Amino acid sequence: MPSPGTHARHGTTAHPDTTTGPGTAPHHDTTGPGTPSPTDRFPDETAPTEPIPPATQNPHHPADAGSASGSGSGSDTHGMTDRARSLLIPVGDPEPQPEPHPSVTPVLPGRPDPQRPQAVRAPGQEHGMDGGAPCPWCATRNRPERHFCARCAMPMAGDGPAGPGRLPWWRRFGPFGSQEAPWAGDRPRLRRAFDRVLSWLGIVIVLSLLIVLVINIPQGVQATRDHFTKRAEVSPDRYAASRHFPGHKPDLAFDKLNDTWWGPGVSESGKGQWVEARFDQPTRLLDLIITPGVSIRPDKLRESALPHRLEATITGADGKKSTRQITLDQGAGPQRRAFRVGEVTAVRFTIESAHGISAKKQVAIAEIEFFGPSSANSS
């Protein structure tokens, strides 16, 4: 077996003998002058990996310290510990991270600082645009190079807001969409069920009024004519009465004389007694004049009782009958009353009450005059 000196002379590295007993001196690695050391061959600390004895993995381990004291530092002789240490990458302590900048400035508790909104230019007329082109939609003046209005964002080349087309008549009447459609961004009016009920109720009322108006149009036209037409006296053709006082027949109440009269010949009020005028042809009546008493002279007013309430029974041209109530004043002279009853063939006046009744007096009517439309109205 060659001696240690033989290896040294040939320039080979002598590996430490792991079986060296205690008391054996540490053997140092000797190389020749021309042989590079391991660190010289791998200057970037990338030498080939060699098996590291357990004593060199952690030089600070207590077991390693005991072994080194007992058996010597054989590994240090070959520089294995230094090589292991050179392979370790130094890691520095972590640097403290800077605190993030708060997005909201800290304030005292309970008194937060409100965030101010950023300044935003509101839509409207731009400054210095007094001579600019006006918008055809909202008349706001804009710069000449603008294609859309700065206020309403409508095209500057438009022809202005076009009016809505004429809707059909059935859409212009009632809530059937006659309202203009809302623009973008405008909230339409909220329609509730109660609003719709009111709308339909209004439509029903209007339609009912229209139907009534259509039905009564002829009567309304005739009433208008009767109001403005000229009057002319109309004379009955025949007369009748329930009874009469001798010498005072019913025809004396229609003879155009104020000093003749008709009387039923019954004292007190004469309730239920009647006098009737009849027409051979249907005649249109407009007004009525009744002269109560026996004369128009005031000194003869107390000679008889005066009629107070009369019921006029009217027989029309079609044979139907209707009634009117006539109330007379307590005074002398003729009393005019409106009496628009249309075409009639007979009129009966029935006494219901009288003024100044007495057991020695009877009710008297001096004159009853009828007036109809004058023939001059048709010319």
C-alpha cells in the first residue's frame, strides 16, 4: 500500500481516512505547485457536487462538536466546511413594507369629511358663443364646428322638432293615445286603475250628453224659434164648461171683451169647475193672458172671487194629454204667462183655489186669450 508521501509526490489528493483511530494526527491535503485547488477550478462556486460527510452539513450541531473534539477536524483539513458555507445563498432580513397611502384622509371619529364631487360641466350654452349657430331643437348657441348640440345632444343639421302628425278623430277623442309620446329620459305620467276608471266614466258621461243632445235637437231648435218669434192672437173655435151662471156662458171668457165674464154659478172657491177652449185644427200656442174677476176696473174687483190656482189640461195633436199649473196674482187687470205647449186641439182650465171667497160670491174669469206664432215670421 503506497505511503502518504507517494501520493504527494505524484500530485494526487489524499482523501481522509475515516477509520483513523483516536490519536492519529490530522492529515492535510497537499498538492503540487502546478495543481489548482478546488476553489481555483470552480471560481463561480459551481464545483461538482461531492458527498459531504455528515459532520460538514451542520458544523454547529452538538454531535459534530463532540466528534471534532474526539477525532479531530479531518473535514476542515480538506476545506469541505468552507465549501459548504460558500454554497449557501445569503438571505437578508425582510425589509419593512411602506404603509399604503389611504384613499380617504383620516378624520376624527363621528365627523367624516364628505368627498367633494369632481367638477363636471353641466350641459348648456357655452361661454363666448353669443354669435354661434343656434340649435334647431332647443335654440342653444354652439360652436360652428359642433355637429351635436351641447345641451340636448340633438344633431345640429336637423330641421327642428317635427310636429306630430294629425291623428285620426277617434284617437283625438278621449284617452286613446292622443298624448305625445315621452322623450328619452322623461318619466311618463303614472296611470293608476282609478285614473282609468275616471277616464272611462268621463267618456260615458260625454256620450250620454251627446245622445240626449241629438234626441232633443229638434225641440231645442223649435224652442229657440218660439223664443224669438213674433206673437199673434189665436181664437178658439168652440167652447165648453162644466156649468155656467145664467147669462154668463163660457164663450164670454173668449170674446175679447173685458167687461163680460164666465162664472160657474157656485159660491165659495168653485173647486173642480172648469172651462174649455177647443180648436178644429192643431194650433201652436206660445203665451197665455188671463184676466180674473168681472172687469179690469179696480172698483169692481170685490164683486166676485178671483181664481188663484188653475190646472190646465192640454190635449195635443196626437191625442195625448198633459197638465200645467198656472198661479195667478190677487189683482185687477190681465196677467201674462208663458204657455209653450206645442200643437194642441183643446185646453181645459180647472179651478183649484180662489182669492176672496165668500158664500155670496162666485169665481169669475173675465177673459182668456191665447197667442201663437205670427204668420209674419215665415215671410
